Amino acid sequence: MARHPRSGQLELLTRSLRGQIDSIADDGGPVVLVDDLELGWDELGRLLESYEGWHLRIEVRDPSEAFD
């Protein structure tokens, strides 16, 4: 994940996103930590909106399990 050089918008560099669910944000919702950035659900949605119509898999894993 990186910021677009012109717009400053976050964008995926690959079609894979790995993160960690973290504590509640200021607005009362949870955040997802991705590449040391805290993303709220709205920001995560904006990041994924260019993939409208694509399939999505969300897998919640125990922190002791390594990513494959």
C-alpha cells in the first residue's frame, strides 16, 4: 500500500491486503493496521472501491498463526 504521488490517496500495490484489527478509533469504530497505518472502515472502503465487482475474502486469524 502506498500514497499516490499526485492525489495523496492510498492505493494497493498488489491485490493482497494484510493487516490487524486494532482498538476503537476516535469515531467509535474499529481500525485496521496495514503497513503501520491506521485505516478506519470508511478509508478501507475507499481503498477497495476501485475493485467494485471483484470477489473479496476476509479471513480472521489468531495472532499466533503466521501468514502463508
